[in-house]
Amino acid sequence: EKPMEGEIIAAGKGRTTDDGKLVKMEVKAGDKILYGKYSGTEIKINDEEYLIMREEDILGIITD
């Protein structure tokens, strides 16, 4: 199936490895991305739908 396209609204500071080191996110708010159709978890806040996903689920960042 074709990947879906979306835009990052917000991103966390990263993930912590088993040895306690912080690995920063490669994406930031405003980035356009490709992701798998069934990736993430859909939520609804104030009648707006959002998709929460792990960075590992992102297939690629679209550059201009």
C-alpha cells in the first residue's frame, strides 16, 4: 500500500536508551513525513483528530 503523508504538529525531546542516554528526535514541528497506513494511535481533542506515533514508524521526511 502507498504510504500516508502528514505534518508533525509536536515532537518530544527524544527517547532514553537502556544506559540512560538521551537520543534526540530527528523530526520537528512543521516537518512533512511519510508513514504507514496503520501506524500510530488516533486520538480526538476538541473535535480535531491527531495521530500519535513513535519515530520508528516514520518512513521518511519529505524535503522541498
